[in-house]
Amino acid sequence: MRIFFLFITIFFIYFQAYADDVALKDGSLVKGEILKIHNNLLYIKTKFAGTIQIKVPEISQVKTDLPVYLKNKNGEIVEKVYNSAEDGMWMTLWTGEYDPDVFINKWERKVTVDMHQKNGNSDEEKFAGGLEVKYIREYDVSKVYGKFRDTTRGERKTADEREFGVDYELLLGEEKKHSWYARTDWLKDKIDDLKLRSTYASGYGYYFVKDPDLVLRARTGIQYREENFYNDPTEDSTGLDFGLDYEQEFFDKLSWYTEIEYSPAFESFEDYILTHESGLSIPFGEDISLIWRTGVEHNYTTMPAEGFEKLDTLYFMKLIFEF
């Protein structure tokens, strides 16, 4: 008899844990444990597929079995059993004891390594890498990054770069598609006679698309740039700052990305710097956060130091560890 009651208790608890319902507009019904609604996405933990994300516009009704926390546009918080058919669709919902302004905060860290050695008709050694740390909150995103590249071909060094930067974005509006940004970047390139290029920019950004599997963002603003050369005089300029970022995930975190920056000077639009990077990111399984990335990078400067090429092209393959 005790075993029977134990079985009934376990059975009841098990199904209580997955008693929330999400009805979709196509007629489907998803059962599970609703974790939160945030940034137009509902997160639900299912028995058959783990935690999945559902876009709120695709949902017709949400029902919870136990009380959850709800936050309206005015910041007011209530705790209750939720039924969207009776209460309307709330854009922020969560379970547990987390503060709504804390539980969505997230750290993203990436370490990049790219190295190879070639022996034969010509010897070449390449070592490149970088570190990126990003802190994501509901209303802003802060990023700090650094990277380097060293390449030696035979006895001649063909690449010697160091770069460090900071990027801050304040998200605006109800859907967080508008933004104000400020960024700074310092670049040193001995091979191109660049002792230090300092860039400071600020302006307005807009997300044309901001979905979990597709992001398209544009930026436009004002930029100040100062270039110190080893053998040429120092140059500085004020100009425009344009940027375009595109990333799309196809399936199982396989994704394509493109980043473009264009910076013309006010004094002469023929004086500009154009950078471009595109690549394919391929994950290594689900148990480890390791990504193989391959692509191409272009750096075009219309007025480089005397005797140096305007265009640098780099084809790369690198490993990225996320933690």
C-alpha cells in the first residue's frame, strides 16, 4: 500500500512540474514548465526537447498551473496564476525568486585561437588570437575585446597587429530596437607603419530584425580618428561612422555573419577606412562550447602610410571557445 501511495505521489509531482500550457495560433499545444517571457520570446521547459523558445506573436494563449511573477509596462509586479485569455498577454513573466532586472543579465565570453606552421618551399608561422567579454542586460550591452596577429614568413615578419576596444550600447524603446552607442578602438600595426590608430565614435543604432535566429543592425554616428605613424607625421580627422551587422542561425547553431564598418572624413569623403568580415560558424556538438569559424577579412585604407598597400585581405580559420 505504501508503495502504491509513493507511486501516486511521484506521478502527481512529475506531472505537476509540466502542467503549464502554451497554445499556438496554428493549433498546436505545448505542455511544459514556463520559465519566462522576455524580449518577445516565451521560454518553456519541455519533456521532449528541453528548453525551447517560442515567439510571442505565434502564441494564442498561455496558462500556468502555479503562480508566476508578472511585470507590466509601468514596472508594477504581481504574483498570480496566469491565464492570458483572462489577463491579456503580458510581455514580462518569470518563475522563481529572481529580481526581474537581474535574472536576465548574462555574461558571454569568447577565446579565439588561430595558429599554423608550414614547412617546405617556404616556411611560415602564424599565431593569432583574442578575447571578448560581453555583459548583456535588459537595457544595455557592454563589450570589451582584444586581439592580436603575428605571422612570420621565412625570416620576414608579415603581420604584427594589436587591437583593443570597448563598445557600449543602450537599448531604447519598448521593443529595444532603437539604441545609442559609444565605442572606442586602439589599433597598432607595425607592418603597415601604424604606431597607433585611436578611434572614438558615438551615434544611433537600429535593429531592423532582432530575432533569436536572425539579427540585422545598422549604426550611424560621428567619429574622431587619430593616426600616429612610425615614419610619417601624425594625422587626425573627424567624420561619419557607419556600421552594419548581420547574423543568421540556420540550424543547430550553424550560422553566417557579416560585419561592415565605413568611416569617411568630413574634410574629404575620399579619405575613408572600410573594414569587412564575413564567415561561417560551425559548432562542435552540444556538450562543449567549441566553434570552428572560417571566413575572410578586408581592411581598406584610402590614405595609408607612404609605400604601403591600401587593401589587406586575410583568409582565416580559427577555433572559438565560449564560456
